[in-house]
Amino acid sequence: FLTLLAYPLIPMLERLFGFLSTLTLVELSDMNHPLLQKLSNQAPGTMQHSLQVANLAESAARKIGASHLLVKVGALYHDIGKSLQPQFFIENQNGENPHETISPEESARIIIDHVTNGLEMGKKAGLPEEICDFITTHHGTSTVSYFYNKALKEDKEATIDRYQYPGPIPKTKEQTLLMLADTIEAAARSLKNPNQSQIDNLVEDLTKKKIETHQLSESDLT
């Protein structure tokens, strides 16, 4: 009887004491959640990317004793903002690239907006703050370098701040694992018939770049 009585109080207790229960994380991992359903329908390529990132990050979290369920759920929701304009993201494109008809600055704004849009969608849907933090930190304050370099070719005085994600940078082990898994999975898809050595080098190079650009300077990850 007490268990049945306590069950509906779990969400309130979580908000009161600032923690996420395993029960809530399991419920959020249900692929029938409206946000995940929308992502799957509107941006199937992004949904597949999110599932792959979730598998990578979860596996890494198990290895280092981090919360594998938390990072898995964070990975499922980290790109929900892409469901609003899916055609602008390469994993959802099928030949036609709409970026070819707009300016580099506009392209960068659309790409960056998937973070702010995702945060807005998450809050509106009542996602816990811990999950929303994965949305805002998975790119940190990194630069949309492709479009920034493209802009520099057209205008050498182009300012970098228009091509940077708003952040913040990741702080927890789980947020850091998601950032790395997201970056590595996206880059690995561009490799044709990769072998183990190529993948190892890719992981090393991308992780080194994150360190050099100070994306991991506040991370709990050693």
C-alpha cells in the first residue's frame, strides 16, 4: 500500500531534492515519447544518429562507472531541435542541399538554432533539467567551422561569434561523453571502409581538438 502511495510522489520528490530516479529515466527512454516520435518522423536520419550516439556513450559510461542510463537518455534527446528544420542537416538529406542557396551566416544560424530550439522544446515538454543540459552542452561553445571558413572566403572580416554555439561547455562525465560520442559518430560516418587504425586515429584527433579548444576544461572527466 505504501509503495502504491509513494509512486505518484516520485516526480515531486525528484524536483524537490534535485535528482533523477531510474524509474523516470526508463520512462524517458521509451521510444513512444512524443518528442522522440516527432524526431523519428520528421528527421529519421537524426534519430538513427541519436541511437548510435546513445549506444557509444552508454558503453563508455559503463567502462568508467558513470551513469550509463542517464547518458543514454540524454543522447536520445540531444538533437530533438533538428526536427524543426531536418532538411538542413546532412544525415536527413537525400541529394539536395538547401545550404547551397543561402549565405554561410544563415546556414550557421540554422545549424546553431537546433540547440536553442531543442532546449525550448524540452522545457515545453517538461523534460528534467538534467536532460535539457545534454541539449545545451553537446556542442559546448565550439565553432561551426565549415560555414565560418566559407564566410571568411567571402569576407575576411567575418566575426567568429556568429558561428559559435552558445554553450555552456560540459561539466559532468556524462555530458562530456555525449559530446565526444556525438562528434566522433558524425565524423566516422564520413569514412569509407574504415579500419581499426583509422578509427583509433580519428578518436584521438577529435578528442585532442576538443581539449585544445577548451571544450573539456570544466569537465569532471579525467
